[in-house]
Amino acid sequence: QSALTQPASVSGSPGQSITISCTGTSSDVGSYNLVSWYQQHPGKAPKLMIYEVSKRPSGVSNRFSGSKSGNTASLTISGLQAEDEADYYCCSYAGSSTSVFGGGTKLTVL
Amino acid sequence: QVQLQESGPGLVKPSQTLSLTCTVSGGSISSGGYYWSWIRQHPGKGLEWIGYIYYSGSTYYNPSLKSRVTISVDTSKNQFSLKLSSVTAADTAVYYCARAPDDIGGAFDIWGQGTMVTVSS
């Protein structure tokens, strides 16, 4: 069970859109529509932003959206705001009742 | 509103067993449809899923930690616990407990604030 692969960092200016990728294998991301995304500000617990690839929990801004193609899932944040600056993690079901996280991506709002 | 709170020693000696408890408030740990989970984060690093216990008592562990991990539940106290044996400095991390509902594909929707555990003599 290897960690999912995410870019170490991404950046964008306020108002722009950015996309964070999350690459797994045919044993995890590619086999299940059970990818979730988490936002983590420094010193805080992660917060669920997307579940089941593209669904948003109540209270999460519609600026956040998720998708998946093959073994790669993506998180898109549109209309970038200063408060979006944080670390983002993807997570996938990996079969046999196990889960695996990505290595995390640091988003910088320029 | 359901809340989770981790508790336990912040310092553990090498080779000993790390023991943490997560207290669930605002809801019953016995109610169906939830995986009660442990996740850790090494300093400055990413998240690592440790394992979870289903409300029925079934347990599931990260294969890389399976030989050292035990997760249990105490319904009378509305708590679930983590034991990690034979710890080394590599087990130094912030440990989070979290809830993963069945009906959102097991995503972790509620997290505790996390507790830092340092392994050192």
C-alpha cells in the first residue's frame, strides 16, 4: 500500500483557479469512486472538503470541486481566496477495508 | 453535534506501548454506520491512516502497522482506543481520531484536535 502521489506545491493568484492532482493505481483510485479531499491549515485538524470523488459536504463552498479520470483524481478550487492557502490531502479506499492518503500539496495564494 | 477528543501520554519511551483514547461526545459510538478511525501525521509530513474499528467491533489496520496496532472500543464510556506496541522514534507524530460514516463512502467527516506523541527516552 503506497501513498498516493500529489504535487508538493501549487500556487495561484486570487480569483484564479488551480487544480491539484492525486495519482494512485488500479488498486485504489482507479477501482473505487471513494476519493476524498481534506484541507489542513497550520496547527489544525484536517477538514473534509470532498467525498466520493465529487460530492461536497454541507457548508463547503461550491468553489471546491472534485473529479476523477482513470487512476488520477483532481481537486479544483475556483475563484481562489487568501483563506484557501493550506495543505490539501487526497485519500482513497484501497480495498480490503483499508484507506491510503496522498503525500499532501501545499497551496500558496500569491 | 458530535465531537471527538484524543487523550493520552505525550511522551512514550522506545520499545514501550503507545496508548491513546478518543472520547466521543454528542452522539453514541454504538450507533450504526460509522468507522471510528486513527490517523497520524509525522512532524512536517503527510497523513497516514492507521486503522479503524467498525461499530460492530470489526477492526481494519494499515498493513504496514498491522503487527503492532490494536484498536478497541468501550461502548460504556463512549470511547475507542489505540495501542501501538514496540514504538520507536519513527512513531513520533500527531495522532488524530476521526469518524468515517458509511453513507459518505468512509470519508473522515469529523476529526479530533489531535494529540502530539513523542517517543524518546
